Amino acid sequence: MTYPFPDDLVRAQRDWLTTYRQLEPHMTDCTLTRYGHADLPAIRQILLDIHADAYAAEMDDPFHRTEKFAWFVDHWGARPSFNCIIAFDTGQPAGFAYGATADLGRET
């Protein structure tokens, strides 16, 4: 999902964190870190690893394969407006949300 403004992405991630803490009340050391377009080389593998872990049972579905997801990460990450927030639980990546503005008149 893309968000029209970076602040919308931040709000969505904070909502996710609130829900996460309600579902996992013992998780108290969760932090959010925001990254931009220039940070993609440093965070790309983290995103791919989280995705692979989340969809491990569905890797036979072509849509959930890591190669397919990597295309999306590279496509959206190439945009200057790319923003990503990664949640870290006790220092370990626990989830993420990312987005970028799309070109007018184009779906992707």
C-alpha cells in the first residue's frame, strides 16, 4: 500500500505498533526507525528477510516469492519519495511499512 504523504505512513506504522503491543503485551522494547530513498541499500535485505519470514508457508505462491517482493521493494525504493519505517523489537526487525508517491496517471 502506498501513502500519499510520509506522515500517513508514520501514522499507519504507529497504529500497527499499538495493535502489536496489544496482541503481544510482553513486547515493551519496540522502536520505530524511519528510512528514506538513500537508505534502501542498507535496509533492502532486512525487508526481504522479514517478508520471507512472514510468508514462509506460502513461498510456493508466485506472488509471495522473495524475488517478486524484491521487485516491489526495488521499484518503490527507486522513487525519491520512498519512505520506510521498520519496527525493531529488542533490537531485532519485527515488521515494516513502506510507500512512495506514484506518478499521476499510472498505477505503479
